[in-house]
Amino acid sequence: MAKTKSKNRRREGNWSSGDHESRTAKRIASLDKKRRRQQHDQAEAEDVDDGASSHCRPNPEAQHDLPLHQVRIKKKSRRTRLAKQVPDDTYKRSFLAHDNYEQIDSTKLRLATTQLQRKVDALKERLESYDPVEEEKKATQQEDDLARRMKLDAQNRQFDRQAREKAASEYSLQYAKHGVNSSTNRRKANLKRKPRPGPESWKLRGAARPAWEVYEFDTRHVNVHVKAHEEANAKARRSWNVFAHCRGRFAQGDDNDGGDEEEKRKTPQPLCREYLSLLTQLGSIHLARKNYSTARKCFLEAIELEGTGHSISITNARNQLMNMYLSTNRPSSARKLWEQLYNDPSVWIRYSAALIEYVSWNLLGEDGSTAETAEELLGQAIRGNVYLAYMLAWPETFQKALEYTEEIVENGDHPQGSVLEAIEYACSTDEDRGMGMWISTEGSLDWVRCVILRILTTNTGDAQNKSVLTNWETGLNREEEEYERLQKEVKGEGGEDNNDESQDSSDEQEPDTFMYAGMFRTAMDWLQDAGEFLKSPEFDFVNEPSTETKQKSVEDEDKLKKNCNKSKDIVDETRTSSSSDLSDDSD
């Protein structure tokens, strides 16, 4: 038989009712003692605060007559509740979990990766068997649905307005005839006749049913299986693989000129651009999770589908892949990438190529890398964006002049060759991208400054680079004019008739180019006043002899010294022999 709680209580050695009563009495006595001590301490504290004056307030009525649960003073906990520390924009359950912030962020990234991967797979399957007819039906259905909803909303608004006007007129007439509190008004609202149901609501039985519901040999009968088979064959003949026919043209429009066969091979937009966007986002999330191999595959696929023949890219897959190669110390892969993107004027490509060539030549001493090749790549980067060259050469001055750069770094996607793109690169001080890579490379900033000073102060450099470096203000004025024109187009010719919503939207779209251009001009004025552009370069990397030539020259000097010593020894020997012969003749 199983032992129960009641049986255990009857056993010897357990507490009896008397023991429980004695324990309860001791507990109550201790609580009363504690309460009296607290009351005594409280009275002493009040006496100390009030002093011994006669104006002290009377003592409150004695609390020993009150029940114990009312007299007990609650202790205030010094620990703050975790619920009060929960931010407003987070869930309490996730905040109070045992995971820290890094684990919560990694979980969010993993969920976002799964969602994006599903979207990419679904769109990839859709593009591998692209059916123009089905896609056109979907597009028209979406447009028709939107138009239908807008039209229905307009009709409902019109009906509501008419009903309000009619109700107001009827109520005013009824109130004028019968009065406000008359029951006639309430009765007439319930006497509305319902419309008679039409034939579509009839439910026929027996012989009244139509023939196609009764007999199976109706001529209108269609075999659904045969019809589905025919539609599947027609769809298979129409479908084609977008990846096989449009590889390298995913960023282009669908306005290809060609014959009948070419008409079917137009790049389907916006599906292709949407696929590029999703693929780039997936690579960015894998890069944040430090899954470098998966991120590299996503970026390379996006670059291959978009194509490398055009200079402007609609995604930032190229820039992120180059930064990943530099941060993971893959110079050979980065070199292949910039050779593949030779016509890309982005600062993330050109200045990275110059930095890798400088490291290969000056720090590693690899074969095929010289000071001339490094300066040639730096000249290409200067012609692509001249503002960043000055920021790299004098970083401390521009760091003092530039403000409010967080917005530019976070937004990104600025026009190529603009001052905003240069500020974004120069203010990215992380070790794995932008200015951080140059700062962590020994002597790279000094090399850029020496090259710029040599081009400005001497005539040995490239004339095109010198003209670009001296005419930086012309390009800055052009950017300001373009920004002003765009602002006028957004706000209108007058600029005062638009509402506040349009102004807010225009402010959110683009940063203020005038402000950042003024900051750049201020820094350049400081440098000109200090005479930085008139100084001679500290070191000339091009005209400096290489280490091999230095070693050869040292070896040649040693050989010359040895030959000179040998010749001296021969002369001394001849002199001694001649002197000995003369002495013999004299004898």
C-alpha cells in the first residue's frame, strides 16, 4: 500500500498540533518584539528631528491595538525592478531573457537570414521558369486590384456624402413638421422595405433544375485533366530561363531592340533588380555574421548577374566585397576584383587598389610592384575623386572641420566622385573599411601627401593630375548647382506654395550638400593659410633608388676599392724591385 501524507503525519517523530501551536506562538512573539523595537526607533528618530521644543506635534495613537498585518512596516528594497529597465521599443520577454545583447542580435540576424533566403529562393525559382503571360496577368491583376480599390473608395466616399446630405435634409423637414421628440421619426426609420430577392437566389429542385446539372452528356462538359495538360504544355513552350539569357544584364531596362526572337528575351524588370537587391542584402547579413564564404558567393553572383561592362552599379556588392577582401587579408583576390572592375570610378575600388599596390611595393617588396605603378593607380583614384586625396593627405585638419558625418556614413549610396562619397569614405574609421585601412597601414598617408606635394610643387608629375588637384573648386561649385536645381524641382519654381509634408520628404531624401561643401572649403582655407601646399615633399618615392640598385652600387664600390688596393700593391712591388736593381748597379 502506498504511503500517503496523512499516514506519514501519524508516524512517530512528526510534528504534532501542539508543536505547531508552540512554534506559531514563538513566531508571533518575535514579530511583536520586532514591531515594538521598530516603533521605538521611529519615535527616537522623530524626537531627534523635532528637537525638544514644545511645538512638537502630538504622538499618533498607539498601534499596538492594530492587527499585526497592518502594523508591520514593509522594507524598501534597494534593487530596482528589471521591468522598469525595459526600453519602450523592446519586448519585455526578450529583454528579461538570460541571453545578453550579442546573443539577441545574433538571433535576430539568423532569423533575418532565413527570411531573406526564402525570398531569394522563391524569386530564383520564378526567374528560372519565367512565363511572360503569367507575369503579365499578375501585374495587371495587381494594378487592377489597386485601381479597383481606389475607385471603390471614391464611390463609397461619394455615397457617404450624399447620404449625409439627404439625411440632414430629411431630418430637418421631419423636425420642422413633427418636432424633435416625436415618435414618428423613430418609426419611419424602421419601415424601410427590403428589395425582393431575384432569380439568382432561387433554389430549384427536381425537374426545374437545368439540364447540365442533371445529365452527364452535356455538350458544355469540359475534361479538366485534358485542359490542365494543354495549359501546362503551352506554359512550358512559353517559359524560359532568365539566368541563362540575361546574365550580365540584370541592371538594364527591358528596352532591347531586336527581332521576334529577341522580343522574348527582354530583361524582365523589376524582378531582376529585386533579385539583385535581395542577393546583396543576404550577402550583407552573412558578412555581419562573419560567414565570409557565403557572403563572397552572394556578392560574386550579384556582380556577375549585374555585369562589369558598365561603370555605375545599382548595388553596393562591389564595395562590400572589396572591403571584405581587405579586412580578411586577401590581396590577390582584391587585385583580381579591381582588374575586373577597371572602369569603376568608385572610391571604394580605386583607392583600395592604390593601397594594395603601395603595400605590395613598399612593405612587402613583391616582384612587379614599383613606385611608378603605385603612383599610377593613385593618380587614377585622384581623377575619380579629388576630395578624398586631400582628406587622406591631411586627415587631422579635415577631422576638425567636418561635423554631422554620422548621417552620411549611415545612409551611404552617394553619387560617385562627389564630396559626400569622399566624406563617407574618410569618416569610416573602422579597421575593416575606409579610412581605417589607411590608418592601420604604416606610412600610407605620408606617401599620399608626398605624392600630392610633388605634383603641385614640381613639373615632374602628370599634368592631368595636377589640373585635377588645382581645379577642385570647380567641381564643388558644379555639385552645389546640381543640388540647387534638384531642390527647385522638388519644391517647385515658387518654393512657397508647397506644404510642409513635401518639405519634410525632401529633407529626408538627401543631405545638405551646401553645408558639407562649406566644411570642405573651410579645411582647404586652413591648409592654404598654413602654407601646406607650398612645402616640398618630405621624401620622393619615385626618384629614390631601389634596394637592389643600392646593393649593386655598394658591391661596385667594394670591387673598386679592392682593385685600387691591388694596384697599389703592384706599384709598391715595382718600386721596391727598381730600388734594389739601382742599388746593385751602384755596387
